[in-house]
Amino acid sequence: MLIRKAEDIRPSEITSKSNYLNRRNFLKSAGAIGGSALAGPALSAVVPVEEHAKIPNIATSRFSKEERNNSLEDISTYNNYYEFGTGKADPHKYSQKFKPRPWKITVDGEAEETGTYDFDDFIKPFDAEERIYRMRCVEAWSMVIPWVGISLAEVVKRFKPTSKAKYVAFTTLHDPSRMPGQRSRVLDWPYREGLTIAEATNPLAILAIGIYGEALPNQNGAPIRLVTPWKYGFKGIKGIVRMSFVEKQPRTSWNLSAPQEYGFYANVNPDVDHPRWSQARERRIGTGLFADKIPTRMFNGYGEQVADLYKGLDLRKNF
Ligand code: MTE
């Protein structure tokens, strides 16, 4: 099968043409005024503050998989978010009072455009798209989630990384007064993650801002989190406040905490056992405890889009 490289897929193929052209014009005029670039005409990505309000103008994406989605209840009550506790029900229980506003995102490091932006200004230049993705967690459970997101490739391009930038490092908010789990030392806070520039500019990677057409629930990472469906769930850092373009491979939370169990790449690979369990099969949440497990696929079934990124890399060593 012919595998297209990420750089061969034009942004106009991913988003609607009119939005693409509008955004081009916006980026051009934004570029002309330099650093204050994100203040400009609003295009499509807007997240209303009212609870359960629908995100307007969501485009569908050709990357969505036809599968039965998990219910919002499954998706928002069985979570990992150690900032709100280590149990699967804790994030739902303990994040209800969390206010994901005001919210600032800092972009820094090896890029021509850097700065600190209000969340709403940060997402404004991009299209909000629905991406239905299969998600696979390292503990052998999986879900199908109708995310609403903006293309990470477009975000990266907008900040114009320099040739020195080899990776993008992401950081979660560190505020123990708002995130009670950070009062315990279960992880070395703040939560951190990273991608290579090639991974971050693969068309599948998104920054999610919603689920089922509504703003992200707090427990799923409001107001903005990473989604890379070919990698284990732990790569999907939530509550992002910083994106840094860096030259060296960044340290990541789970790799720091248990390097023998969690590597930098974290690609879904049924052939490499986790030191404490097999990764060959998975249980789809919502199908019942006694339902048959299903086989896990290489790159979670997204090999056609991403296998190229790892050519020549030993995926047993670089797990
Ligand atoms: N991001 C932060 N900031 N803190 C976390 O503890 N847990 C990760 C990831 N992102 C985590 C995080 C893990 S282990 C998983 S499996 C996914 O979030 C779970 O995402 P979900 O709860 O939306 O399914």
C-alpha cells in the first residue's frame, strides 16, 4: 500500500478549502504585524464558556474512523489524570470545580513566533474539526472518542519553528491549589510530554478542545490537550499551558517515573510486552467485563499514516 508522507499531504486536503484560504489570509496579515499575531479576525475554533454549549462550525475530517463511539459517560468517568487523583473515577469526582479559564498558553524556544496567548486567541486562527479516533491505553483498555480538535501540524507551522527545533515539549498547568493531586508526589510535577517535529506535524495529531461537539470536560483535559491516536494514551497530555520548540529530546513524565516501562515514543505495539503485562489484546470500554478482548493493532491501526515516521528505528528498543 502506498504510504504518503505527512509533508506530502497539503493542509487544504485536511480542512475545507474556504477555511484554508481564509486562514492563509489571516496568517499572512498576522505575519505582517509580527509578534502580536494571534489578535485577528476570528475564524472557526471557538469554545463557548457555558457548560454543554455546542462548539460552532465543526468540520468533519477524512481521518475519522467509522466505528461505534463510546458514550460520553464512558469517556468522562473512566480517566487517567493524576492531577486529580490516581483512581479511574477520581478525575471525574475531583475536577468538577476546576475552572479552565482564564487560561494562558506560552509558546517558546526555537521558533520565529513566540509569546503568551489567551486560550481563545490561541485557537482562533484554526479550524475546529471532528476526529473520531480509536484510543488505546497502556493498561489494555481502549475507547472510540469523537474529539473536536485543531490540527497540531497547523499550530506548529503557525509558530515557524527554526531548523534547530527537533522536538515539541508540552507542559501541563502546575497549580496544587486547583489540582489537588499535585499535593502528592506521585509524579514529578508538572506533567510533561514531547513529540518529534515529524510526529507533531503528522496530519493525525490534534490538540483537542472538545468531545461530542462540546467543550472538553475537565477530566478529559480542559481546555486543551494532545491527542495522538497511534500512541498509548499517556502521551495525550492534558491541561496544556506551554509548548516549547527544543533541540534535544525532552524528558517526559512517565519515562522519568518508570523508564523501564514507558519510553519516549510510546507507539502502540502489540509485539512488545509491557514488563508487567502483554500488550497484544485490549478491552473496549463499554462492552462489559466479560466481552471478548480484541487484538491490538500495530500503531493502533493507523500504520498507513504514521509507519513512515519510524523507518529504520528499532521499535522494540525505542518503545
Ligand atoms: N495528562 C496529565 N496532565 N496528567 C495525567 O495524569 N494521564 C495520561 C494522559 N494525559 C495524564 C495526562 C494517561 S496515563 C492517559 S491513559 C490519558 O491521559 C487518558 O486520557 P482520557 O482520560 O481522556 O481517556
